Amino acid sequence: MRIIDLILLLNDFNRNNRIYTEINKEKSAVVDLSIEDDGIYLKTSNKLKGIKNWEFLLLLNKKTYYELPLYYGNKKNHHQLFGFRVADDCILLG
């Protein structure tokens, strides 16, 4: 999923929903982004609270990022983001 597509979809959700990744039914809070040449990588934590939807959109909404793909997981085993779901006032990217 390209960044511009994700931005357009997330604009319809509550600004205060927290952003998480979900891998094998395990949630990890998204706390920051890492910008690389080939895409944007989500930094996650199991100990911190996730950033809110409005903060996430603010980090992503830069014209130079619009065509880049978004990845989640660790650096050695990362997955490209293809969608998300909403559960318990959380946006679960996966």
C-alpha cells in the first residue's frame, strides 16, 4: 500500500485512535517511523503506548513519501503493509 492511499483511508477514522501493528495476533504499538531509500519502516514497541492517528498522519503526510511503500516488522523479517482493521478503538495495521 502506498502512503497516499493509507493517508486517505485513515482520514475517515477517529483522530485519537492508537496505531498498532498486528503480526500473528500479537499487537505492537507504533512509536516512530524510519525513512529508507526503498520505503518507510514502522518502529514498534511492546512497552510504550502507540502514537495516535493524527500524529501518524502528520508523520506520513509529506509529498516525497506519497509513492513509497510502508513496511512493518523487524529489519530482517519485514512485511509490506497491505491493509488494516479497526478493533477496540485501535487501528491495527497488517
